[in-house]
Amino acid sequence: MNFRVFGLTGGVASGKSTVAGRVRELGIEVVDADDVSRAVVEPGTPGLEEILACFGQVLSADGCLDRKKLGRIVFADDDARGRLEAIVHPKIAVETGRRFAALAARGDRLACYDAALLVERGLQDSFRPLVVVSLPRPLQRARLIEREGLDSLDADRRIDAQWSLERKLAVADFVIDNRGTVVELLREVDRVVLAIRAAEPLG
């Protein structure tokens, strides 16, 4: 049986999570890279132990990774971000592969991989077609500040840590424009999913 995984990406605070939620509502399983990244650094995992050894006590009061504290470190220092990625990316790849294998084994034909850094990591050709959620930087910045409670400097650092929207659009197969209303966004998701399903191979 054929099993395909298409990619979903976009800048931070672009509305990608809303798109992924609609994809799920349309009956397609979504493997979320953020969920996977949290799973591989849960308390007691080698991933968390390696992060603590590298960055010190970046734990919250409940013993979990304090992602905001760690974010302030790595988004201000490219070398620090590189060390973090070297720890977590291989673990994310293994866990992601395990989740895809489970979906294929249960008989799914189509799944979605939702990952903010999919293009940055050079994975776009492994997850075709690639869907990019588009949002101009001023709107992206405003939404990030509102959502995360960041100051403008931290918001810019998080945006600048990812590739520009233009670079992602250059390798996209489908683009979902999120400058409009939520209703318009969901309508765009429906259009793209219909097109992807129409291209599914027989057999």
C-alpha cells in the first residue's frame, strides 16, 4: 500500500498550527515536530540530560525543560542554537520516523509532517508536496509578541532564526495565504488538501 507524507511549514506565529488543526479535521493524521521535540526532552530522557549538561539548569519548577529560558539563550547565540540542534534533531528524526511507521502499519495512506524548520534542515524534497503558510513579517511579528508575551527584540530574534518567507515560498508546491480571516484561511486549507488528495496514486 502506498503511504505518503506531505510537508507543512511556515514562519513562527504564521498560523501553521491552525492549518494543521484543519488538516486533522479533514481526516489526515499530523505528526507535529513541536510535539516530537517536547517528547524527546521529557524528564528522564537522554535528551533532557544532554541539554542540562550543555546549558545548565534550564528547568522549570516542575522539573520540565523551561523552553522560554532555553529560548532566550539559544535565540541570542547562533553557536548555542547549533549545540541545541545537534542534541535534539537526531532524536526528533528517530521519533518522527517511528510515528510515520506506525501510521503506515495501521493502513493510513496520507499523513502530514508539520515542522517549522523543515526547509532550513533541507527536508523539503522528502515531504512533497510542500505546503507553506504565508504571512508578512509585520503581522507575524505582532502575532508573536501577542501570543508569547515577548518584547520586540526577542520576537525579531525568533523570526530571524528561521529562513525568510521568500526562501520558503521558492520551494513550495502550495501556498496558503493567512492575511485574511480564519474562515478564509480554513477555506484555503480545504482547497489545498483536496488538491493533494486528488494527486494520490492508486493502489
